[in-house]
Amino acid sequence: MLIEKTNNTFVQLFRYGFVAVGAFAVDYGVYFLLSYIMGVQYLVAALAGFVMGTAINYLISKYLVFQGEPKSRTFEVLLVFLISGVGLLWLELGLYALTDIYGIHYLISKLIMTGVVFLWNFFARKLFMYSRFFNILKEN
């Protein structure tokens, strides 16, 4: 169940959850280090963490979740970062709203928004990259 190729959305989402934990550790670790330890403004720190987490997420999920050879590796990476870029907008807007408008501590806001962005990234990649409507993979 953990390694065999599958298009089953529930299995992929389960696997993506494991991948996301690793990517989140990198993302949140960079965010915490930059914002809390080094004093970098929290929205800037979120951007740095998000980029690092996205790179880790792509590399691992490429082999464990969304398998197959793309028609173009460049196009695949661009789509991942485009989808993640939309996720980054969600993250930054959500962090700003939760922290500056609603007064929630920025470390807690990051946890909340990570869950929202996790769902966006998985379902957007599933739909826009690997569905039968927008398939980026080479035909076997």
C-alpha cells in the first residue's frame, strides 16, 4: 500500500499526508528558526519556509504519491511551483488575517494555515496535473 503505484485518491492522500509531515517539518523548522530565533519578520520567514518545504514535498511525493514520467520535467516542476504559489498566497493571506486581524499567535496561525494549504496542494496537483483532463504524464 505504501509503495505500489496507484491512482486511488484515498491512498494517495494517505501517502501525501506522510510526505507533508516531512515537508512541514522543514517548512515550520525554517519558519521557526527565522522568525522566532533570528527575528525575521514572520511573513518573510513564511515565504522561506514554504519554498523549502515545497521543494522537499515535490521531491518525495514525485516518487511516493504522484508517480509516472512527465511529458516535460520542466513543465511538471513549473506546475508544482505554480500550484504551490497559489498555496503560498493562501498561506500569507491567512497568516496575516489570523495574526494581525484576529490576534492569534503567529506560530499557531502557521499551524492552522498549513492544514488549509495541505488540502489545496494535494487536490490541485491531483486535478491539474494527474487527472484525465489535465494529465501531464507520458502515455505508457
